[in-house]
Amino acid sequence: MAVDKDYAMQLGRAWAQHRENNNLAAITEFNAILKQSAENIDALYGLGLALRAQGQREDAISNFRSALQLVENALVLEPGKDRFEMMHRMISQRLTELDAPTLPR
């Protein structure tokens, strides 16, 4: 259970840094999470947002696409699951805002 609590705290710190516009710190936190869990959808999405805020468009797109692919895979296993449907919409919107193609549904 301590690992789950530590993970939640680390993810919370990363999101707090992003919300406070401390995007370099957020990028560091999200990358630390991804180093331990490369397929963490929340961290990939958050990293994409922080990178976009820092003007790193291509890196943001890459992270959004990675997150979207994981969401697509999750929807195959759990079709209609609200969390993944919502994440799909959010990530697709970010890619559209960056004029980047999304995955077909």
C-alpha cells in the first residue's frame, strides 16, 4: 500500500506543479513517474500538457499519441469504460488543438 500512496503523492505533486505553471518541475516529476511506469496514461497526458505549455509541441504530440494508444488498447479490453472514454476525448482534443492527427476510432 505504501507504494500506491507514494505514487499518488508523486502524481499529485506533478499535477500541482503544472497547475501552478511550474512546468519544468512538472516535466521532471512526470518523467520520474514514467521512468518507473512507462505506460502510465495519467503521467503521459500530464507530461504532454506541461511540454505543450513550455512550447515543446513535437514532444507534447508524441506523449499525447503514446497516451492515446494506451487508451485505445484499454478500450479494446474494457469497451465503454467511462475513464478511458473520457481520456480518449481529452487527449484527442489536445491533439486537435496542436493540429496533429488522432487515431481513428
